[in-house]
Amino acid sequence: MHDLSTVPVVVKPDRTLRVKIIDACGLACNFCHNEGTPVVTDNADRSADQFTGTPGRSGRVSIYLRTNGAGFLPARIPATPDFALALAAVRGSLPTTEVHFTGGEPTLHPDLPGLITIARRLGLTVGLTSNGENGAAVLPAAAAAGLDRINLSVFGTTPAELAAVQAPRLSSSKLAERKLAALDATIEAATMHGIKVSANIVIPDRDHVDRVLRIIERHGRSVVVRMLVSLEDGGASLDAMQEVIDRLGALPVRRIITAGASDQRVRYRLPDGRTVYAKSIRPVRLPETCADCQFNNPDDCQEGYYGVRLYRAVDGPFMIGVCIQRMDLCLTLGEFVMSQRCREVAAFRDDETARLTRLHATTAMAGGSHLG
């Protein structure tokens, strides 16, 4: 294991708002948290006290729904003045420079370019996380609207590898082949239109090491690969990530820490010059909101405080969440911008930035760029 204590550090203050723009998705990953919300198609006829994370007809899961107290179904967010006002309200109460669209699957949104245009007009950089199933169709227009980057979730290089992390309904090899072909087409479209591309790979344990190595070999020459720790698998996931790094002969060149959120990553250089990132979770808590939380211990709090998320409730208001394991903490947007929690988040970001900058002063780098 490499000693990271002398690796140059970049401290990046959290300025990102994650926005769940759609719930629909054509995959059914067995580790999906679905941004903490119920799967709409399986819960549309249920009241909040009946929401279930057990796979229904869709086969999809929301792994924290059994205990996270989610109280609303997420609506698709249209590209309307209401969305512009919501973004402006968040930006006015918390320093925000980027929006990151999530889902579900953002490329299935019928007006993704419209949403991007709204965010860009507000001076915000736009990224999104996608499984690539519809990217070839929408990315040219998304790029024209100002999409900066896309983080692609990659699960394997063969139909069998994709099916291994999917619900049984995706066990068809022909269906899996089409999904993998769509991913390749998305990478090609993004690259052609100047969108920065990264491939995100969740690695639960050592049984997945060979799969991850194959993905890096296949896609690592055209996109930047990022290994992600599995929220449910903790130490086993970190051990597996380290084994990949060791087998690749990769050397650490930079640490990137997001101040005010739990995200951290290490940039590695492979012997052939390619770049690989290893992303993990810092044990970050909001000082007031998290203090008395039932999950506030090393075993149960899996994501820590990751940042602010924007949702829209079905037939309801925009909602702000700060934890996918505690969706009961969600507030309406109006309540949030006037709340102590909003002030707590702003102060925590500033305090963490100052503290981490001092802590890593001997290895800090001025500026530096990376894929977020």
C-alpha cells in the first residue's frame, strides 16, 4: 500500500448541487440508492407509510428505503421557470457553482438540453451521472446546450458481467448486449462533442477485481476511469480497490478532498501514463444535524454528509435533502433557505475549507484540475 501522506493535496470547497431530474431508468442495479427516493413505478399507488424498497415489477431497488423515512415520490423536473427559480434560490442561499443531474437515468429526460440551458444561464457548470443507455441520442444537443461532463456508470465488459449486478429481468444476453453497445455509443458521442467523460466503477469486494481490471483495459484509453467504494461493503470494497491499484502498478500523484462533504479521491498514474481515480468516503458529519442521528456511528453511516440534493415531489414543492439515509430530514425549498440547517451547511463548508487547507498546507497544491 502506498503512503499517501506526502502526496500533493488539492482542497476543493463543495459548491455542487445534485439535482434528481427523473426517476425512470432502464437498468435495475442491485446496489442502487436511487438518491434515497422510492422507485416511482413500484410505489405510485402507495402512501408514504407504505413505500417499499423491495423490488416490484421494475426490478429496481432503493437500498435505504426500508429505514430512511422517505415521505414523497420524486417527480420529473421540467425545464420551466419554476426550475430556474429553484436553482436561483439555492444559489442565493448557498454558494453554488455547479449542478449535477442524477436520476434515475438523466439521459431519459425528454428535455435534458432545456434543463442544461437554464443552469448555464444562471452561470452554473453542468455535469450528470448516467448509465449511458440513451446518451448517443441526446448528448449532441446536450453538448450544444453547455453540458460540461458526464460520469458514466460502467458495470462490466460482457453481458454476463452486466447481468450479475442487475435484477433478473435483465438476464437476457441480447438485452445486456444492447445496453453495452449503447454505452459504447454514448462514450463516442460524448468524446466527439467535447464533453469530458469519466467511467465510474463500483467495486464491492475482491471478487470484482478482475472485472474492474477488464473495464479499465477496455475503456481506460478513451475515458478517465474512477473506482468508487461500495457504500454497503465498506472495508471489503477499499481492500479490493487497493488490490486493483497494486496489480496495475499505479502510483499516487494527487489527493483531492472536497471540503464540506464526504467525497475524496486519489489520482493515480499508470505505468503507460493513463490516469485512474480511486474515490472513497471521508467520515464527515454536519455538526448539529448529524449529532444525535441514529446512524451516526462508523458502521451505520455509509455516505456521511455528501452534500445538498434538490428534488421535486410529485404534485408538490421542490425539496432539499442532506442525507439519503435520512430522507426524513428533507425540507421544502422555502423552508430550507430560511432554516438553521442552510446556515449550518454554509458555515460547515467554510470551516472545513479553512481547516483542511491548514492541515494539508505542507502538501497543498495551488489550484489543479480534476474530474469531479
